[in-house]
Amino acid sequence: MKRTEFITIKAPERLSQPEERQKLLLAARLLRDGGLVAIPTETVYGLAADALNPAAVAEIFKAKGRPQDNPLIVHISDLRMLPTLIRGELPAPAAQLAGRYWPGPLTMIFPKSDLIPEVTSGGLDTVAIRFPSHPVAQELIRLSGVPLAAPSANLSGKPSPTTAAHCMQDLMGRVDAIVDGGPCGVGVESTVISFAEKVPLLLRPGAVTLEQLREVLPQVRVHDAVYHRLSGEEKAVSPGMKYKHYAPAADLILVDAPRAVFAQYINGHAGPGVYAMCFEEDIPYLRVPCLSYGPAGDPSVQAELLFEVLRRLDEREAVRVYAHCPQKDGVGLAVYNRIVRSAGYQIITPGAGEE
Ligand code: TXA
Ligand code: MG
């Protein structure tokens, strides 16, 4: 058991204040010395360690219970850190994306340099790089003086944490410190795009949307796994794709239907432990206990609330959850992707023959 230090940053926008600076220096020292620190980012909390220190990175896998072949994202705080981490030149389209969306919720995959330890890249010859926009994350990378490897700060198999309280639930006693910088604004993990393929390939949708990527790179392809379960033969380009993502203890079923049909279907399936995970506007029509994950027309709010709502359904020991299907464009695609994976790809369309 480790003694987990709890560090609260009260003013993430005023980090130069001496009091806040002392706390950041403490966390940065832990990181430089090979420690594990849960840190806030604009997407979700990350479990950080020195990306170039194999022993420190190995501890991340242990603390999370994460399979060894699932590579970590390396976080930078300055574009000048990039050339030593990747092999070869930065591809021109990647430079364009960086210019437009970094710092921010976008991760890009490149061939890796020899500086990146095998354990960080999960044995692959590529490395995922992200330049986060969260001021606390940036300052911790700067003060520690090293790029930080950071997967989401949850136990493997749990929803990604969007508050320091979630990190505490999962990681107390397993990490050296948890830095509380308040709730994460985005709420779902970063967009992941690979430049290791001939044509840039979207591996994970996020708050930098497919539409936004295509404004810069019209040729971007979308990996099948974003929408569908990978079949046995399909190659997992991203090792994360082949692992079961967060699945609640309850049987989660995605219901793709307009409000009236959704409500009618669920009211007809009410019973002990049956919940609806719905939009705010659905609530008056539902006769089962429900948890809203935001307004129907606002995928950004849905993204922000989703993982908190999934954790709460587990706490309430829901047995079966019917989730109202979000839109599949814009940030909605990221929300859809996380829910459909949590549902083990169970989707029904009542009124279209599934009754
Ligand atoms: O927003 C985020 O990206 C958060 C915050 C903390 O930055 N991090 C995060 O990390 O979500 P993680 O480890 O939970 O998800 C990273 C995903 C995994 O599915 C992993 O398999 C994939 O990115 N990945 C990482 N490196 C890769 C690589 N070299 N090739 C293919 N996929 C990679
Ligand atoms: Mg994760």
C-alpha cells in the first residue's frame, strides 16, 4: 500500500501564486523521482509517470491492472519536445492538425524514437502523443521536465475518471498522489488519430470531431471499431480496441428510437432494477427510475456527464439499463462510441421489428 498524498489546486487559472506553485512542485518532484500521480486534464484524469522511465511506467500498469500490451499516451507541454520522441519528420498533415487543435483533446500516433521505452509503447514501434490544454497538466509536465505517460486514471475496466473523487475511489493506496484540479470539462477521452498508416485513421472519436479533422484532412478514414464490434479476424490497430471497455455490472442496452417510442418501449419493460439512461427531456415520459446524461441536443454536455452517470448506475446496482441513443455526429460520435462499447454493442430499434 502506498501513502497517497491528496493535493488540491484551488485556482487552476492562477498557478503562479506561491501556494499553488508549492503544491505543483511537490507533485512534479514525485513524478521526476519515478512516482505515480493522478492529474487533471481537460478530457479525463490521467495516471501520470515519467514516460521515459521504464520502471515508473511499469508501475502504472500495476496500479491500474492494465494489460502490458496496451500502450500509453505520452503527454507534452511544448511542441519542441516532439522531435526527440518520434522517428522521422512530423508528417505535414499532422503539423496542420497540431497547429489547429493543440493544445487540446487530440492524440496523434507516429513511429516512435528509441527514446520511448518498450513498456510505454506496449511493445509497438509507434507512440501516441498528446499536448493537453489543461493548465495543471501543462505545468506539471513543464515542472517535472519530462514527457508524462498517462492513461486514464481508473482501474482497468472502470469508467474513466472525470473528478478527483473518482480517482480516489479507484486508486487510493495505489499511487503516490492525486492532484485535484476540479471536474474535467470535456468528460470523454481524447480523439486518437494514427499517422502510422498510409492514410490517417481515426481510432477513437473525441471532442476534436471527425468533421473538424476533415476540415484539415478530407481523406481521414474511420476505423470500423468506432461503430462496430471487431470480428475475430479484424486486426486491432489500437490494442485498446480489443479489450473490453468499461461495461457496467448491469446489462446495458442502447435504444435507437425517437422519444415517444423510447418511452413506450421502456415503460413496457419496467421491473426491479430496470433503469433508463436518458436525456433530460425524456424524464417526464418515463415510468422507470432514470438518470439523465444531459439535454438531447447537446452532445458536449452528454460527454461531460456520461462517465459520472455510468458510475452512479453501478452504485445503485442497476440490473438492466436502457440508454437513449445519442446522435452520431460531432461530439455525439464520441458519446455514441463510449456507450455502444459499454453496452457490448447491444442496440435495439423498437418499432423496427425488435419488439
Ligand atoms: O484523453 C485522453 O487521451 C486521456 C488523458 C489522460 O490524456 N488518456 C487516455 O489514455 O484516454 P488511455 O490509455 O486510457 O487510452 C489510450 C488509448 C488506448 O485505447 C490505447 O490502446 C491507444 O490509445 N493507444 C495508445 N498508444 C497507441 C499506439 N501507439 N497505437 C495505437 N493505439 C494506441
Ligand atoms: Mg482508458
